[in-house]
Amino acid sequence: MNEEIRQSVLAAALAIERLNQAFEKRADALRQAGDAKALTQWLTATHAMRDSGNIYLSWAKHYARSAGTDAAAEESEPDELLDEGSSWPPDQHLAP
């Protein structure tokens, strides 16, 4: 992947991660407020946004690799640009 594209994908990943963090902060506020119904709805939206961002980044990286590059060589490089570990597990309790 050329450097300009790699930097652009990284910038997109960082922007998506900032958005995910903002969504998580809102969920924390709803959790602290004890609003279980709003929290449930917000967590659904948060998961959808995280999944959408991950899909977007996966396709961006796929196309960046496949456009005239040696995809097999680049597949072995560390590829995680978005911290997926900060998402809530599905079995987390919704009530504060």
C-alpha cells in the first residue's frame, strides 16, 4: 500500500475511533443516569456504528492492497488500525 493511501486509511481509522469513543461516553452517561431504555437503544446504535466503521476500513484496506500491489506480501503485515477491543461485550449489563 503506498504511503499516501496508508496515511489516509490511518486518518479515517482514527476519526472512526474518536466517533466510537464519543458514542461510548454518551453510553456511560446514560448508564450513570440509570436510563436503561435509552441505554439499550444507544448501545444498539453504538454497535452499528462500530461495525459499519470496521466494514468501511476493511474494504478500504482491501482495495488499497489490491490496486497494483503484492497483496500476499502485505497480508502478513500488522493490519489493525482501529482498536476494536474497546467495544462493549454483548453480555454486558445495561443497567447501572
